[in-house]
Amino acid sequence: MKTLGIGFVGAKYGARMHYENYKKLPQGLIEIRGICSRTPESAETLARDIGVSFATDNLDALLARKDIDVIDICTPPATHHEIAIRAAEAGKHIIMEKPLTGYFGEPGDQEPIGLHVPRARMRAGARKNAEAVRDAVRKNDVQFCYAENWVYSPTIAKMRNLIAASKGSILELRAEENHSGSTSEYNRQWKNTGGGALQRMGVHSVGACLHIKQWEGQQRTGRPIRPVSVIADVADLINTEASERAKKANAHKWINSNPIDVENWANVTIRFDDGSRATVLVSDAGLGGLNTRVTAFMTDGVIKANMTANDAVETYAVDPNAFGKEYFSGNLETKAGWNRPSCDEDWFRGFAQEIEDFVYAIRDNRAPFSGIDLAVDCVNVIYSAYLSAEEGRMVLLE
Ligand SMILES: NC(=O)c1ccc[n+]([C@@H]2O[C@H](COP(=O)([O-])OP(=O)(O)OC[C@H]3O[C@@H](n4cnc5c(N)ncnc54)[C@H](OP(=O)(O)O)[C@@H]3O)[C@@H](O)[C@H]2O)c1
């Protein structure tokens, strides 16, 4: 079997996280052969750290390499669709961090776009970008692997097995994610990320709910259960009277969320074609460390999947430094008091499993478990939710 050559685009958090999980694969399966980043310094730093000889700030130079089969896109969302289309046209398979794409502004838009551009126009633009990637992938006959790690989490895998073992139906899914906000500068603005907490975090919850219902449908009737409409509310909780009151009382020191034109809270209800519902609740203003959960309320039982802060390991300390630099879990404010450090966060959250599936899918020329159709559906649901929140009405998914 030939070794798959991987080229990274993006050289910071996401690329390093993917690299840690490529390292777990059997030797000879893949080799990282090139790194491209916006600045040569970033590409060179990662290349040096992980022992790769080719670093560039020129995407064409990366795409021109014949020994690179797969482009792993770990850049901010605004860049995703263009990089993916160029990669597909160069005949490269694609691994892409979430979200697939969104709306990031067009010439003539008043800035900041999140405060000025109507969501109907944004939805049309985001869907155009998403379909352009799907077209390029199909036309050039390359694989598209959508890095929606939640669907690879062993907790969601167990949920799938339990649903298959039952004869019941999921009447309601509840998916949630919260933490104390992104520290990344680019996440503060719609033009970089294509939205706020819903687009950045909620895309996981939406992806998991769409995946679980389509999988339930395949199990029960041989056809996917599809989403048909959404109703949503979004908010910037930081720029509120409630938030200001706490700041004046010096009781508002821990939340990082500092948006320019994006929401940091969202609540979305998705209706499916079998009449069931999914609710997605995300917040960038929720202390207590990363919280990611999906609950399936079924006719014959309840299944709770908890990807973070589960109680496999529990610690207590008075001194927050008692356990030194040992990693606990994402976005945790303090190690003092009772805590639940993850014993293997990349495994619980599905990062290791997604990379493994992608590499074998590309090698064996089969579809990955999470591919382009889920990615496109997520864009549609999220931007329909933005439209619903703006216009205060239920929006049908076309
Ligand atoms: N699945 C998850 O839980 C998860 C978690 C975190 C992030 N993500 C996703 O991962 C992706 C990257 O986020 P991140 O946290 O890794 O961001 P990051 O740490 O800021 O890194 C972004 C990288 O992309 C590079 N870049 C920006 N524009 C570029 C362009 N046009 N061409 C080439 N390189 C470019 C940057 O270059 P320079 O350094 O040269 O400026 C930087 O190296 C996002 O889509 C995000 O949603 C997913």
C-alpha cells in the first residue's frame, strides 16, 4: 500500500491537533509532506516542530507537489471554500475542519457585516459557497472528509449502537455546548468566522443531531430522516444590561467572549420529517469548562452522551496548582475544588477516530463516515437559523 502524503493548510491549533492524531496511526500509512500557512513563519515553525522539510506561504506550491495526496484544511472558516475548491481542482483529496463555509461579506457590504447584512442574503451566499465546494468535489472525483468530530466520539458511537438495539424512535434530541468564550481574535468578527457561537460551536451540535436522525432513519426504514424547518433565537449576552450590572459590581472577570458583531448564545429547534425535534443550545458565556452533551429522548429509553468532563477520573484540590501542568480539559477556569479531568480528550471527543476514518477512507476509496453532504446540511441549518432569529419566524429548509 502506498503511503498517503498529507499537506496542511494552516499551521496552528487545528493543524497541531490533527498532527497529534495522525501520529497515532500505524507507521507507513501517512506522511506529512508539506505545510502552507498565510505567513512563512507559522509554516516554518510547525514544519520544524514536527520534522517536515517543505514549508510555504504559497498554496499553489503545496498543491503542485505530486507526493501530496490530501490537503488538510485547518484555517479560519472564511478561507475554507476557496482552498477546498483549489485543492479539488488540483486533484487532491480534502480533510476540512468544521464548519464547511458561511457568508463572509461581499464587495459593498457595510461593516461590521454581522450588524448590517440581512440574513436572507447571508443564507443565499453561504449556500452558494457550500454548493460550490460540493460541485468541485464531485466534478474532480476527490474525497471530502468533514472533520465533525462529534459523530466520531465513542459516546455517540455507543448511542448509535443503543438506538440500533432498541425498536424505539427518537422523539427529541438535545445537544449543547458551552464554555467561557473563544480567546481567538478572529472569532470576534463575522467576516472571519461566518457567525458567532452558533456557527463556531453549534455546528457540532447541529451536525450530531442531523447525523443521528439520518442514521436512525437508515436503521429503521432504509432512508435518512431529514430536517425540514428551524426556529431560532440568538443573542449577544455580553452586551446586555445584565452583563454591565455584573461588571460594575466587579463580578464579571472570567468570560472571554468579547464579540464585535457575532452572537455568543443561540437556541435552535430543528423539526425533522418524522415529526421529531432536536434542540441545540450553545453559549460562549458559560463558565465551568468545556461542556458538550447530546441526549436522545426515545420512546423506550433515554441515552445521554457526555463527551467532556465525564466522571471517569475525579480530582479534588484546594490549591489550583496542586496538579501542576497536567492537562485536565478544554477551557477549564481552575483546577481547584472538584474536577473531572479527561483521561483522553482526543479519544472522547472523536478526534483520533475521525483522522483514522479519513485516512482509511481515502486509502480504500470509500466514503468517510462524515462527508460533504453532512457539511452542506449544517451550513443550510445554521444559516436558516440565523434567518429565523432575525425575522422571528420558522424557516423551511429548502
Ligand atoms: N473541531 C474542533 O473542536 C475545533 C477546535 C478548534 C478549531 N477548529 C477549526 O479549525 C480551523 C482552524 O482554527 P484554529 O483554531 O487552528 O485557528 P488558528 O490557531 O488561528 O490557526 C489558523 C491558521 O490558519 C492560517 N491561515 C489563515 N488564513 C490562511 C490562508 N488564507 N491561507 C493559509 N493559511 C491561513 C494561519 O496562518 P498564520 O499563522 O500564518 O497567520 C494559522 O496558521 C477552524 O475552521 C476552526 O473552526 C476546530
